[in-house]
Amino acid sequence: TLYHNNAAKLATTSTGIDVSGTATMDGLTVEGTATTRPTIGNSDVNTSGLTTGLNFKPISNIGDGAKLNVISGLQPTVASPYTAGFEFVTHDWNGTTNTQTKALTIGASGDISFYDDTGTSQALFWDASAERLGIGTTSPSSNLHIKTSVDNSLSQGLVIERSANTDKGYINYQGGAFQFRSTVGDPIAFGDTSNEYVRIANGNVGIGTTSPSEDFHISGDTSVALIEGTNTSTSGLVAGVKVKAQFYRRAGFSILDESDNEDFFIGRPYGAALPVLVINTDGSERARIDSSGNFMVGGTTTPDTNGISIETSASSGGLSIISPTTGRGDIFFGDTADLNIGQIRYAHSDNSMTFRTNAADRVVIDSSGNLDVSGTVTSDELTVN
């Protein structure tokens, strides 16, 4: 036994040496067999069943311990080097039997596995050669690869908890869908390191706003939505917006002012029994197209025949055709064989009006009111008062 300052520090025994205090050395070689195992810790703890490697014991006799095993990757021979890894196995002694559970392995190639509490599933795996980390998988395909153990659990995947409280954000795959979620009431925002561009709050999506007030809310100095279709091989809809609502319910597009007053609306009015398209300005209906294709301006009276009706509550109403001072205004009458076989034309260059039938000018009224009739006219056909 060696003493320092009257205290025993190193003693040899029949089974080895005992060291009191801290041992400092340049290196340590530990050898053991199935019957002689080096042990670090309380020698009173039962380690029955820990047959190889280095045994670790707690400082008090509570029946638990651990061991570090050397696991061979390539069995040593005279001609080949010895490569090996390590495994850390926990040891639970209940007074009768020992329970050993694998907790950690380090392979000869540098791969590291952390196991679950049963010691059978590799809950976390480090692929040393690919430099990738797998959680729930031993075949990580990216720098961080998380595989869920169940399909319908919000806590599966990546959970980020806020430092100020217990609010959490979740990134996972649940029910066949890749999901971003947050604690109820917390918004989800997307952006770069300097700006936020998109926010989802209470089910509303906002672009350029942190407080979206509608299902889809775009805000900015200039807010423009572009819908572009590039398919050139189909006759179906390639760009547009579809609006779907229950029968009899108002649906369409509105233009609002800064006070949320509706300046313009185009769509289906509330209570329409048949498909109807209306155009409103300043809260009042100005025109509509009914289910038969009739176009009604200023009222809802259906024309006697399919076409256009102009209705007014004022003392007069009508149709205006505005043209340049040297241009003309035309009303054409046609059929499937000839689109302008009949015509009424007003020429602003000489302020004359022409009536055409069967694709030919028949009557011209000049700027002085003179009447020029083409063709032969009998007294029975024309009466002048």
C-alpha cells in the first residue's frame, strides 16, 4: 500500500489494485474476460451477467450499473488489423436477475446509434460516411431525415417550442399530408430574414398583411394577382377563377373602397331562382343577363323576344352610339349567310344617315334632310306629306 500525507492512495490486492482519489495517466489499457472483468465504481454492486467489456457501477448499492463492450467488426488475425466499435449497455439488478438494455453503439466506421428504452429500435442514427442524421430511420437520405412511427400524431416530426411560453410549432407528415401547424390561435408566417410575406391566421391567408380579415387577403401599395395559363393544347379553361356557392346565395366579385363600401359587383344575386348574372354599381343593379341570354339594362323586364332591353325610370331613355367626328356609327342586321345584309349607318363626315337592305343602300337622308331613294318608287309605295 502506498500512502500520501498519511492517507492510502494505491494498494495491490489479490485481484488487482485499488486507487483512492483521482488517477492521471497518459493512457489506459483495460482487459477482461468472461470471468475477470475490470470494474469502475462500487464493488458491492452485483454485476452478474455482465460478461465482457468494462463495467460501470454507481457509487451506491442501488442495483443498477452499466457496461461498455468492445464489439468486433473484423475478427483479428495474424495478418489483418483489428477493427472494432463500442456499445454501451445499461444494467439493472433487482436482487435476483440482471436486465441488460442496449443504449448506444458506435460502429467501427463511425456510425452512432441511440436506442429506445427497449434496446431494440435505433431511435437516432448518425451515418458517419454520408454525414447524415436519421431520427426513426437508419437510412437517412438528407442531412436531417425524420421518419414518424405513427401516421396520425401531431407530435410526430419536428416540434419547436417558444421560449416565452409553451406555444409550439409542428412540422410533420400526418394523415397523408405534409403539415405546418401551430398552437391554437397562433399564426404561421413565411418570409426571409428581413420581411414577412405570407401569414396564415385563424384560417385566413394574408399576403402583405399581418392581420388578414378574409379567407384570402392581399395588401400592398400595388396589389395585383396574376393568373397565367400556358397550356396551348386544350380547349378547356387554362386560366381563370371559379366561384362556387350554394343555390340562391350571392356569389361573385366585388370592388370596395377604403371604407369597405361596395362600389362594384358582378356575379349572381341573392335569391336568384335561375342562373342570373348582374352588374351593380354603388349598391344598385345596373344590368343583368338572365338564363336565356337576354341582356337587360336599367331594369329586369324581359324583352318580348330574346335580345336586349333598355329600361329607365326617367322621362327618356335610349341607346347611344358615339363615334369620332370623321367616323360613323352602325347597326347591323345579319343572318348565318350574311352578317351585315341589313344596316343603319350614320356618317359623321357628312352627317348623313343610310338604310341598307339586302346588302345595298336603299335610302339616304343627307344633312339637309333631303331623301334619296334608290330604285324605282311608285306612288303606292311612297307617300310624302
